[in-house]
Amino acid sequence: MDNFYYNGGEGDLLLRLNNYMDNTDAKKFIENIPNLQEFINFEIDSGELLNVTKQELSRQPGMMQLSVPNTNYNINLKATTFYIFALILDINLKLPVATGILTLVGVNSQAIVKLDVQNGEKCIIIEILKKKLKTTDKMLLVHYNSECVNNDIRCRYNKDGKCTITVDQVSMVLESLNKKNVLEKKGDSYKYIY
């Protein structure tokens, strides 16, 4: 996909977006188009469009005085802009689409991984980055004596500001990050790849 182009009504737009994302995310994308218009200030020469026009259907004489609004969407977005909008809205694109877009912009699709916040993955990565560690192991959080170091992250191990994760659970989180290719395992240690 080089560009996402569409001109027409909401129903057909929903069907078209379902090629790239699930139905719930497609509805979220459509609902947020007015917000996205304000968020992105398109360059005049970019050729990108994101316009929504609403008009009432003309009423026929003798018909009930019920008017139905008609919404028309005129969209022409570069693949990268489409992908950025999906990221902003926390929309999961279907794998072939996401991989294709990332390849177009020169990003290895393995460089983007969704971390499991509830399972403590985000907290572990933040600690590795804050400490600027070349390698880490299951003892990463031991010296905090159960003090939660990332209180803004509400994972399942944060109980009233106390970290209840065990050494064995840290080991499981590190292994999960290894399987996601975020960490590389070397013996009992793990190295952050990026």
C-alpha cells in the first residue's frame, strides 16, 4: 500500500478499512477522523487529504419531515501517515499491512513490539534502559526491597505501591521478552537488543 485513497460514504469506508484492521478498530478510525484532521497539519504540496463533509439528504415533497444526514469521506493518505494514525489511535493493523508499511519506510517490523504492561514487561524494559545496563538477569529488581520503582505503571505486581514480583517471575518476564526478540539470552543473562 503506497497510499490509502477513498472517496465515498461511511458504510463503504468501514468495509475498506476492514481490509487493514478489525471492525472495532475501523469504527474507531472513522470516529476519530475529525480529531486526526486537527492533529495533522498537512503540507500544501503533500497531496494528502482527510476531509469529511456532512449534508442532509434532500427531502421529497409528501415525505415525512425526517432528514437523514449523509456523510462523505475524501481520504488520500500516504502509507506512513495511515500507519502513524493507527499508532496514535492504538489500532492494530493486520500483519501483512503493518509489515508492508514498515518496509516502505525502512523499518524492520521486528523493531516494533507490543509490551505486555500487565505482565511487567514495560517495567522491566524501563529499568534496563534507566540503568543503561548492557546485560541483566533475574536479580534486576531485588535491590529495591519490594519498592515499586514505576508507580505510574499499573501491572499485576503493583500492590499499593509495593512490587510483589518474585525472582522467578522476573525470570519469566525476561524469557517472554527474549521470545519477542527484545532481549537476547546469553547463558543466564539477557541483553537488550535495541
